[in-house]
Amino acid sequence: MPDTRITEDFLGFGLGLRTDHFEYILQHQPDIDWFEVLSENYLVAGGKPRYYLEAIAEQYPVVMHGVSMSIGSTDPLDMDYLKALKKLSNDIQPKWISDHICWTSLHGVNSHDLLPLPYTEETVNHVAQRVRQVQDVLGRRILLENVSSYLSYQDSTMDEWDFLSQVAEAADCLILLDINNIYVSARNHHFNPLDYLNKIDPRRVQQFHLAGHSDYGDYVIDTHDHDITPSVWTLYQAALERFGAVSTMIERDANIPQFPALYNELLEAKNIAQLTLPDHPALARSHFGTRTLSETSKLASASPHHDSPQKIRG
Ligand SMILES: [Fe+2]
């Protein structure tokens, strides 16, 4: 396997940008390396969310993450959505744009779920052709993320990791590996998560997601409302051993704690990365965690860049 990476540079350690934390971030300017923004929340220009996003994007690298591309659907691609994504990317200049390898809508009806696909040659060709179309519109490679799943198809002829790899190769796109989703699906479908990691081409892995889940014993649900579990941290370590330094972020979508709690959870990710990849030159470029939160707070209060969000109207 060629070892020449085609991915962008290592960004370091990031968090999902959440409305609960807008004011905290602008007031305290924590030394987070980057933020991931949910594209759908900012497609309409103007208003309070865009004000905060643009203020934060001026100070931090951002990446865009979407949930509506429905790349596996048999519906035509939503060109209005893609044009809105392109416009947002022109406005905030994200380092990269990602969505999920799944389908969400059929015959124009949105399920609001990230549903798995049948893993067949036909689906590989179908999805890859649509990814190439999307990449033509956006003018850049996109990242596709593995979803967690709770069902599988009798029609599938290959494993999920082979499906993801084949689509990425055929479409020449990149991969966002959600470590928690691999763990959740491994538990639900009884496969070894290390088999998944070992079959993915390291050259294409641009980003990791980490998140919490809910464990019901017989099955696991990808709820994003808990701290990351020890099993997922262990799998993260294995992913670092396999893929090296990969830009890592924590997704928290419900039961969202105060910002410092997520900051500390992200510190755990950096600690594991440093222990797993000692003296890795890319890790040395990450500024995250080099100041304490109280130090960043003092710097922010003295900074001329601190623009009061109270100026917002509407
Ligand atoms: Fe994810």
C-alpha cells in the first residue's frame, strides 16, 4: 500500500461548536485547535448563529460537517443544498467539508436519520458517482463518515469497512472515522472493531470523531449525550497506532456540559495521543492544552480581539 498521504495537514484537537458555548468561546478564547460546525445550522446568511460563527471562524480554524447530503439515496442530489454549502464554505473558509456515508431521504421525504446502505458493488458505484458529482460542485474532496447502525441488509455482499474503502477509492474522497460509531456497530453486529481499523487505507483518513453512547447490554445506541467510555478510548488508541496523528474532535449533541468539562475531555484525547505517539512532530504543533483555561480567560479579557456578543441584534 503506498504511504503517501493525500489528506490535509493535522489540525490538532477540536470540539463541535455548540450554541451553548458561543459566548464562552468569544469571552475566554480557549486554546482549542479548531471547531467543527454543523453546516445545516448556518446555511442562511444573517442572524445570531451566523454572527457567532463568523466571529469564531475569524479566530479559529473551522471545518464543516453536514447531515443532509443523503449521498446514498436514489433521489437526485439536492443542488440547492449543495449550492448553499458552497456559499457557506466561501464565507467561512473551512479546512474541509464532511457528511455521512448513508441515506437520509427517499422520494423527497427526510427520515432525519443517518441510515445504513446495503454494502454491494452496485451501491459502491452509485455512491462513488454521486460523491464525484458533489466534489465537482464544491471544488474539493469531501470526507465521508461511517455511521453507527442497528440493522443490516440481506443483500449486502461485503463488510462495511470494505464498502467504505471501495467508495473512498472509487470517488477519490477522504474518510472521517467515527471511533465511537465503529465501537457501537461492532457491538450491535458482533464484529471486531480492530478488523475495521485494519482494513481502512491510512492515506485517506483525515479526521476522527469521538463521542459517548448509551449501553443497554444487548445493544448500544450512539446518543452523544455521555462522556466517552473507556472502551472507546481504548479503540481511539488503536486507531492512533494504525493511522498516526489524525485531527480529532469530540461530538456532544445532548446533555451538553459546561465548556470546561468538554475541554477536559479533549485533554484526555491529547494525553492518549501523546502517550501513543511520543515525540510525534505533528502533535507538537497542537497548541491545545498548552495554557490552562484560567490563563486563556485572562488573555481574552486583555485582548483587543474580544468583541462583545452583546452587540448582536435579532
Ligand atoms: Fe460522528
